[in-house]
Amino acid sequence: MAAASIGLVFTLALLYLSQITSLSAGDYEVQRLQAERDELRRQNALLEVQLARLDSPARIETLATRLGLVRVASVPLLFPAPLQAKK
Amino acid sequence: MQAVSATRLRVLFVIFALLSTTLAGKMTYWQAIARPELLSLAIDQVRSDLVVAAQRGVIRDRNGAILATTVGLRSLYAIPAQIPKEDRAAVAEKLGVLLGRDPAAIRERLDSGAEWLYLHRRLPEDTAVAIAALHLPGLGFQTEPKRLYPNDTVGAHVLGFVNDEGNGQYGVEGAYDGILRGSPGRLVVERDPANRALPIGLRETQPPLNGADLSLTIDLGIQTACERELRAAMEKEKATGGSIVVLDPRDGAVLALCSAPSFDPSAVAIADLESLRDRAVSWAYEPGSTMKALTVAAAIDQKAVTPTTSYYDVGYAIIGGRRLNNALGKAYGPTTVTQVLERSANAGAVFVAGKLGAEQLYRYINAFGLGRATGVDLAAEATGQVRPLAEWYPVDLGTAAFGQGLSVTPLQLAAAYAAIANGGILYRPYVVASRRDADGEHRTAPVAVRRVISAETAAAMRVMLTSTVDNGIAKNASVPGFSIAGKTGTAQIPDATGSYESDEYVSSFAGFAPAEDPKIVTVIVLERPQSRLLGTLTAMAAFRGFAPDALRYERVQPDRRP
């Protein structure tokens, strides 16, 4: 009876330790994943900034000028009224 | 012998008793009285109490393009003791190449005796990655927030900047600092020797409240076009300052707002202080002849004149015993009120003001919003100056009629012209269209301040100002395919003695398009242009430069055949 009790207590203690160890390992994994998530978010934010830089109209205009492109002098306009008259 | 032993025993007993009492007392002291202090010292060895910074809100233009955002950049630090002395020269050499700095200066810092020091704050990501790949001993990275402006100097005065302490200053960053910055949180945890939070132990978390994101009324495309034209005008005229304001007359939304000289919000430390001033909002000038449109609008609204009322122009007007001349002393003969605007006749403006009277002119000047802040949601707005009617001399009726003796900001004048453009309602200009926080999106409701003139008067003014561009002094502002309404202005600059500076002017153009159903209102101002009286030509050229872009971005269909 005494031996069985000691065995039970020992088993319960082992189970408890195992749970605690598993919990700790899980929490460290959560921390690692959270850090990874934060880093990915940071990288994403940096990419968004880079995208905004590349999309900047001022930058595109500067590049176009460097390539020898010029602003269109006049834009030909088509008015809807004559087109409708042809139908 | 027994007596000696008994004495010794007593002495030993007393010593033992004293020691035991002292020990017990000390134990009681540490266990009961000093326990909190000991506990605190023990906890401090493993506990970290961190302030968790709130993320500053993102600022976007009306189409969602990022104008300002905060990103964590890596700062490089060193623990010199962990870098072997014989390796420090090589480490400094490698870092010098990647950081673009003198290796000797880096070596000096590594040998400074500091236990821990920053070598470079907020590195570009590419540089940080390159340094990390070297796996140098004793170096590490710490992430620090950095406010980034992807469009560099574009919109600098609208946006303002964030200083080293994280406080927003000038522009939207300054006016909305409290909303953008959010509230920091707190994280208290126990940590293991590897600086990881212990899973089972103390953990108190108060999450930060991130700042709200703002969507502006600014259109990045229109803003960029305006800045391009302002820059070109400034270079051509060697002007000391300039500004362009573009409003949507239908609700007062600011579509573009630029000021020169400008600055880089990412590098404010090296900016000239004068360049920080937003000349569209925080600077006032005498409006000159652009004021004539407001004078004529007031007189027509009061039915003191009509567009066809005429007078005989002799080149000057006498008022309050003073002679006020037309520009260059020109005499136009028979002149209608419409032609007063087309020819920008000072004598004609005095004639119109005389029909209106000082009290009514003063009332309309105030109704158009001159002399007081518009209430735009930007930091440091100037009010301009309109002297109280009680302080007016008789001649002031004449000079005020053509924009002398009072001062306005470009934004005030744009709001006043917007009232003419939209049918007579003065709107409060605004820059923030909406803010998004944890509770969702909150849109800004446009504010109609008051009706200034009747819809009929506004319609008549639109026709007259269109004629000023089609047939008059503002002909150079015409844009193929669109009806344009507008008025030029050339104003002298008052000096400290109360008179005007010799041969120095402020040139401007105020107008809107399409004239029949206006979608944009603009005011362009150039301070001290090199071409003096011809500065208005450059101001109109700037309008002609950006107006087609602005109208295209606004999806406005041409209303005239080229």
C-alpha cells in the first residue's frame, strides 16, 4: 500500500514536471514565433515604403526626364456629341 | 577547579546567548522588516519593466498613397569588451566601408572604454543586412522607430515632421500629434539569463494604443505637379518665396498646398529655419489686384453696380484727398465693371468701392474670411490683417478696393475665391479627410461657414472672371479645352517704416476651372520675382503648367473645344 502510494506520488510529480516543461517549451516557441511575426511585419512595412517610393510621381517624372521623355504639349480631345450623331 | 569551570560555562553561555539573540534579531530583521527590500532586489535581477511604444499613425493621400509612416529601423551597437583588441582595427575597417564613415573614428569609439555604445542609429535596411552578414563579434542591433516620408520633399509643409523626441511639429504632424502618436503600453515580465520572458512567472501587460491613421484630402499627383511648377517658377524668377494652394470649391478640401523654399522632413536638422514656414498658411501679404474680384462681387451683391455699369477712366481716382493711379498711369476711357477686372484698373476698383461704401466693403471683406484664421486643420495658421473700420481713413476705401493696406494668406484668398466659384458659400478649408482608429473610420464633415454672396452674384462673377482670362489681363492663364476664370495681382511690399519698398513686388494669380462648373480653385503667389511687374506672367505660366494635370486627376471633362 505504501509502495503504491509512493509510486502514485512519484508518477504525479513526473506528470506535473512534464506538463511544466512542455508549457515552458511551448511558451518559448510562442515568443520565437511572435518575434518572427514582428520581424515579418517590419519587413512588410519596409516593403510598403519601398513601394511608395517607387510609385512616387516625382520619382517617375525624374526618371522619365532622364530618359529623354518630354511632357505632351497638347492632348487631343474627342467630344462625345459628334460620335453620338454618327450613330 | 569546579568554580572556574562553572564561570567559564556561564561566560560561554552568555556569549552564546548574545550571539543567538543577535542572530535571531538579524534573521527577524531580514525576514520581517527588510523582506520587501530584499524581495525587490531579487526580483529586479530578473524582472524587466518595459514601456511598449505605440505605433505612430500612417498618413496617406486621398487615394491611399503613403505620405508618412513609421518603421522600425535597426540601430547598430557595440559591446567593445567582446571585440578582441587585435581585431578592432579590422572590425572598424569593415564597418567604415559599409557605413561610409572614417574607420579611424569608429576605432576611436571602440577604444573609448564604454561598456556599450551605439555606432550608428537607424540604419538603412540594406546596410543593416550587410553588417549582420559579417557576423562580427561584439556587435548587435536594436530596432528603433523612424518616421519615413517616401515622397521625400513632396508635401513637406502639409505634413510637417516628427522631431527626435517623437513630437510632431508643423503641418498635419503638428496639428494632429495627439491623435497620431497614440498612448504607450507597459510590459512587466521576469526574464531568464538569455533575456527571454519566463513562461511561468510575473507577467503584467498593458497593450499600447496605437495612433490613428489619417487620410488627407491632398492628391499626391496634383501636389507633385504644383511643386514642379512652383519650383520652376521660383528658379525662373529667383523669387525669395512662393506658394500654391489648390482647393476643391465644393467643400473646401485642400487638394494641394506647397510652399517654397522647402525642406526634407527626414532631415530637418539641416534645414534652414525660414524654409520650415508654410507660406500658404503662415505668411500674409497684400493681395493687390486679386482683391478687385472680391470688391466687385460685394458691389454686385449689394446691387451698387452691375457688370455693365460704366464710368469714364482718366487713369486715376481721387479719394480722401489722395490720387490713386492705374498701373503705369494708363487711362482707359469708357470702362464697364467687367472691364475693370479685364484691365485691372485701380481707378475702376475705387469707382466700384465708392458706389459700395466703406461699411459694406468692410462687411464683405470680413464675410469673405479675410483678417481671421480660416480654421484649417494645420499648425501655425496666420490671420492676415484687416484694420478695424473705425481706424480707416477715407483713402482706405480706395486702397482696400484694390488690395492695399490689408494682408491675407494665400489660403484665405483661395477660400474666398472658392466662395465665388461654388455659388457663394464660404467653406472652411480642411486637410484631413478621415481618421481610422480602433473604433473604425471617422470622416471629416465639410463646414460651410456662411453664405457670402448670392448664387446670382457668384454666377455673374464667374462670367466676369472668365472674360478676364479670355479677353483681359489674365489671358496667359488660359488652358486649351477648359474655361478658366481668374485674376492677376501685383502688390507692393510694405517696409518697416510704413511705406512701400522700391521696385519689389508680390506677384499672384487666383482662379478656378472649369469656370462654368468649378472643380479646382487655386492661388499662386511669388514673392519678389526678378521680373518685377511681369511676375504675374510666371505665376500664370505655373497655373498653365499644373492645371491640365490637376483637372485630369480630378477626372474633369474638357468643356471647350481647343
